[in-house]
Amino acid sequence: MTRASGSRRRGLWALALLLVLSWPVWVAAQPVQVDPALPSYRAVQGVSGNLSSVGSDTMVNLVTLWAEGFEKYYPNVNIQVEGKGSSTAPPALAAGTAQFGPMSRLMKSNEQDAFEKKYGFKPARLSVALDGLSVYVNKDNPLQELTLAQVDAIFSKTRKHGYPRAITTWGDLGLRGEWATRRLSLYGRNSASGTYGYFKEGALKEGDYKDEVKEQPGSASVVQGITEDRNGIGYSGIGYRTSDVKALAVAKKEGAKAYLPTFEMVVKGNYPISRYLNIYLVKDPNRELDVLRREFLKFVFSKEGQLVVVKDGYLPVSAKTAAKELKKIGVEGAM
């Protein structure tokens, strides 16, 4: 039986170019659909045992759904899923207490160094889904869009994008009437979160968060806070969107067109705060991957596995990307 701790409900600048080159022309179709070239998963004999996944809160529901789907093929498999933040993945992998380390950011150099010191080789990284890291406001808020510089001036005290002043009220963003003098109420993630780290890198240019940001233990907590707070604004993965909050369109600079974090806009590179969601694992380059982990990852990159990505509100990878990722661990996939 799959167990998950942490939040259960639902954002590489080089990402855009890679995806544009590898994605087929059907990408603009709505609603979001998986690449029809992805292979269907086929069960094999002799798969049983235990697996543990420790890492990203953003990905905990996604990994749990994958685990539940995989266990339907293999009743003798038990997968434990824990999601307390991306920073918990590297030490769990290094200690051997987890076989998979989901991370919504890249491993830092010191984390990779600790891993390599233990195993003598670097961790394998697989990009398993895409995310548009969204800026949310309450559904009653009339604001529709922001520039990256405004996002920076809202959440950061260093304002590295060069916005001339701190943004503290909704009037600073052009809202009038009853909204003009209301102060923004800021919601974000804690420092253990990959979402915290990626937003700091991708939206704040590694600037410092304002002290008044209310740090939440999970992505769903950010959305819940904004749901209950009409003055709330925060950031979280697109998979955590509900009908009680509104994702804002974001422009790369003043005067540029603002884009929503939709499938098409993320893939085309128009939405400026996009990222891969990753799974790290221990893979000795001189040895074949064991059958249990191999089959789980084949399921993740199958048609059925990427349908789970869509179900959880994230964005699927193409068949070409799936095959490329599987090849990293010595598994042949459809191109």
C-alpha cells in the first residue's frame, strides 16, 4: 500500500529551446494530451520488492499516483513516498534510505559532492515532467498580470531585476478603489523546498526574500493561505491550482506580452518561470539497473505514466524526451 507524508495536493531557462526542438506539432492542442508516440506500459515477470521515495513536496502527490498505478501491475511491490522538500532527497539517497529522490530543482554542487563521495559516481537525474511555477492571487482579486521585475519587487527586498521601488500595496500595481490601499499578504515556501530555491533563482535572480513572506510547509498550504486571504499573493506549482485562486500572466519585461503558465506557453518558452521536475537515483554507470527500479521508471515515461502527470495538473514530456531520459540509465525507449 502506498503511503505519502507531506502535502497531497498540488515551476531552466534552457528548457524552452530543448522542448521546442523535441516536441511535435500537436503540442498546442487543448486540453493537454500526452504524446501519442509514447509507448504503452507492458508488465513483465518477476517484479516485487520495496521502494522508497524521499524528496519534493511539489512532487509528492505525483509520485504517489505513479506508485499506486505501478502497484496495480505488481501487487507484490510496496512503495513508500515521503515529501518534505527537495533538500531531503540528496541525503536520503546518500544514506541509502531512499531509492528515488524527487526534486523540483537541480541538485546543488555540494549535494552532488556528498553523493559522489559516498558512491564514487554522480547521481543520475531524470526529467520526468514539466511545471509552470505560478504566481497566484485570490480569485476575487482583479489583477491579471505582472512583469518579472514586479514579481521580484513583491517578494524580494533586493530587487535585482531593477524595479525602482518595493511593491507593498495593490495600488502599487495599479489597482484602484477598495484595493488601492490594501497591503499585499505574501505567501511562499520554506527553505527546504525546491520551489523556494527555483523561485529565488528564476524570479528573484538569487535575491533575498522579504522578511514578511509567510513560509509554508507545503505547496498546498500556499494555495490554501491565498484562498482564505483576499490580499494574498504567493507562488506554487501549476499542479496546485484550484478554483479559489487565480494564476497571473507574467511578462519577461516591461512592455512585453504577459503569458499564463499553460502547456503551450511553457513548451514554447514564453512563460518565464518554467522548470523540469526531476527524479534522482543511484545508478552505477558500470552496472545494469535492477528490474524493480527499471520497470518503475519505464512506467513513469510510458503513456500511462504521463497521463498521471496530466491528471495531477502538470505537463507531460514528449516521447523523444522520454526516450532520451531512459537512455541515461541504460533503458531503451520509443523515440
